[in-house]
Amino acid sequence: MPAPVFAIVFLLLCLVNRAVPLMPSVAPVYAPVKSVLVEVWGLLLAIGALGLGTSVKTIIGLGWRHIMTVLGTSVVIIAVVTGGLLLARMM
């Protein structure tokens, strides 16, 4: 059984995250990129990675109610995570 691509990419990103402190010349460029990825895109990337094996044609075939449910759920998750991050920053 082949490993999911998103799992391999996750492991590679973990290795990059561990290796960057060993390369001080890369750290100034990496810090802002990591900040954006962690705070804004982390959840979206995770959701997207899980959905990579999903057929868009099949999803469209389910109907607009199912699509709206997925979109609505994603918006709520993003709002809750963003709100939590903003609250954590204030404290």
C-alpha cells in the first residue's frame, strides 16, 4: 500500500523545520514564511491534503447542499482557528 503524498510532504516539512536552525543564513527568510504557513495556511493545507484523493466530479454529483455543507464547515473551522490564534496572541 503506497504512502499518501501529503504524509510524505508533511515529513519533509518537519525535516526542513528541524534543519533551518542549523543554517543561520536561511533563518531570516524562513521565519516569515513559516509564520504565514502556520497561522494562515496550515489548516487549509491540511484540509486540502486530505481531499487530494477526492474526485471533484463525484462531489459535484452529490448536489449543492453537500457542497455548501463542506464550504460552511470549512469557514467555521477557519474562523474558530483564526479567532483562537488572535486570542492567544493577545494574552
